[in-house]
Amino acid sequence: MENVLRPLIVVGGSVVLTLVIGWAVDRTMRRIDDRHSETPLWGLLRRARIPFQVVLLTAFLRGSYDQARIFPSHSSAIGRALTLVLIGSAAWLVVRIAAAIVETSYARYASTHRDPARVRRVRTQVSLIMRVVTAIVGVVAIAAMLFTFPAMRAAGASLLASAGILGIVAGVAAQSTLGNLFAGMQIAFGDMVRLGDVVVVDGEWGTVDEITLTFLTVRTWDERRITMPVSYFTSKPFENWSRGGVQMTGTVFLHVDHSTPLEAMRERLRDILRECPAWDGRHYDLTVTDSTPTTMELRALVTAKDPDDLWTVRVTVREHLLRWLTEHHPYGLPRVNTADAILPPGSPPDGSIPRTNRGRIHAPPRTDRAP
């Protein structure tokens, strides 16, 4: 009877104690969160209740397993398994707590600073810091799990002794990976590119959607994803349209006839921009930038608060100006001149070639004749 009651008491008591403590801690955090609604820390810490309960249950079972006397012939294997679960759940708990602290810091910073560029920079740094913390905690947890085995303890001294050689070999073998890793840190703290920045890479225009320690993802305007190593942004030039502010100036080029009424066209451009919600009202202009024998080139200058609105303004101006020319000034559109050519002075009125000159090749006068 004792062999049955003892395991039930030990296991059941561990489960009940874990549930009671977990419920009490969660209720306490909920009350604190209700009192301090200005900070999301306590609400974020409540996400760690599951790993916290796993840590408690595993710790109780690991500490009382010897008293339960369950499968005494496999006590060492079960004890090691509980230790591995305890290490893994503890690492999980540490990552959740670190995430709650980092996200709280970012939320406070974002609420007190109105500059979108600074907020995106901090968000990029926060995301990369969390990845670094997760990687470090994972490596430490795996190392701790491995050292629970006696064979790994014996090999620890030899591993530490050969750490220098292994480090050199690993550095040579994984130089590209390490280069991307350091490039990711440089991007995070060097403020080169941030989440949400509008960039142009390899002729593709898009928004930075994700930044990790090794790669970066750019979301293009047509919803495609371009993934490239972060070392690209530290070794090659690229355009960052969000650097120093997101306001932009764009151009719209049109080819029209020389008889186009420019003053009326400038007034129409002003009316189009006033009716376009994407125009920020900073500046506009219409100038002649080039001229050819058949057309002249016009450049409409427009402004917008960000690249997306700039694209909208440009296509709107181009469409409405062409429609205005078609409906009100069709003669201003480019055309092919089919009028008769003006003949040089002295030519016959009918434009025919004189008979004496038809098919005759005029040679230069000879100067080598004898007198």
C-alpha cells in the first residue's frame, strides 16, 4: 500500500503545489497590472506563467523523486531526464522574462518619442538584442544539458584546452556566417538601416520587413520578399529613402508640342495637386527641361510626405494632365509633321530636279592638263 500511496502523494502534491503557486503568482501580477496600467511589464510577464509552472513542477519532482521510489532501477535515467527538462524550461522562462523587459522598454521609448526614424531604430535594435539573448540562453542551456552527462564532463578539460585551435578552424570555415553576424550587429547599432525603412537594392524598391543577425528581408511594392545577407548593406551602396526623414520630391516628365499653353498647364497642375490628398502642399513646379525638333520636354515637380504618397501623386498628376490635354488642348499632344518641306531658293516651283542634273556625277575640275 505504501508503494502506491507514496508516489501518488509525491507526484500529486507536486502538481497541486505547482498549480496553487502558479495561480497565486498570476493573480498577483494581474492585480499589479490593473493598478499600473501605464506600463505593460506585468501584463507581458503573465505570458511566462506556463514556463514558470513547468519549472516549478520539474523542480518539485526532481527534489522529491528519491522519496517517491518510482522505478528505483531507473532512478538515474529519470533523474537526468528531469534535470534536462528543468534546464530547458528555465531557459524558456529566462527568454520570456527578457522579452517582457525589452518590449516594455521599447513601449516606453515609443510612447515618449514622436520621431518615427528614432522609433524604428530602437525597434531594430530591440529585435536584434532579443535574438542575441535567445541565442546566448539557448547555447548556455544546451551546454548545461550536455554537461549533465559524465562523458561530457571528462571531455570538458580537453575541449577547453583545444578551444583556441577549434576557434581558428571554425572562424575560417564559417567566415561568411561570422561576417553576416558582425554585419547584423553593425546594422543594429550603426543606424544604417531600420525596420520600416524604404530602400532600393539591386534596382528593387521596397520596405525593410525583417532584420536578423544573418539576413534581411525587403518587401517590395508588389508583395514580393527579397532576402539577402546583411553583409550586403555593409559592403555595397544602397538607397535609403527614409534616412534623414521620409519626405520626398518626385518628378513627372511629359513630351508635348511646342504650341502647348504652359501657363494654363501650370494652373491645371496646381488644381490637380490641391484635389490630391497625397500631396503634402510643400512645393510644386512645371518647367521646360528639354526641346527637340518635334516636341518639348516638361518636368512637373511634386512633393509628398513619404514614398507611398509620392507614387500616388506622380501617377495622379500624369493621368490628369494627359486627360486635360486630350480634352481641352489636343493640339498640345505630340504629333508627326506631315507638311510639305520648304524648298531652298532657286528650286523649281513643282519641286522637280533639273534635267541637266539628273543622274550626273559632278567631278572636280582637272588641274593636271598641259597648257
